[in-house]
Amino acid sequence: MELLFVALGGVVLGLAARYALPRRDTHGALLVPAIGAIAASVVWAALTWVGLKFDGGWIWVASLAVAGIVAALASAFLGRQRRASDAELLTKLSRA
């Protein structure tokens, strides 16, 4: 059950990253929240395998912090890559 709450927290942090950072028009509405949910879930699972208890505070802090950072980095990277790819395609099509 806690994994569900962690994934939901990753979605919320992904939504915050999507709407707080620029270039949100370059990727889908659910891509960054999905990346946040996946990051939070993977970190949560890894930390439980390491031995942290699911009712401890540090597993929550680490999972949600990593999810927020990964979502913000993904949003920035995806926006930059898409703009560069679109500009390259425009110059390629303009020459033809």
C-alpha cells in the first residue's frame, strides 16, 4: 500500500516539475509525472531491498526527493532535446 502512495507522490512531484519549468509544450502532459512515479517506485523498492523499513521517515524522504529531482531533470532535458530536434528538422526541410 505504501508503494501506491509513493508512486502517487512521484506523480504529484512530476506534475509540479512539468508546470514549474519552461518548455512544457514540447512533451506530453503525462510523460514527466510518469517519470516521477517510476523514479519514486524504483527508489522505494531499492531501499526496501537494502533493508530500510517502509514505515521509516528516510525512505519517504529519499524516494520523493529523488523523484522530484529526476522529474525536473527529465523535463528540462526533454524540452531542450525537442527544441534542438525541431530546429534541426526545420533547417533540413528548408534546404530541400
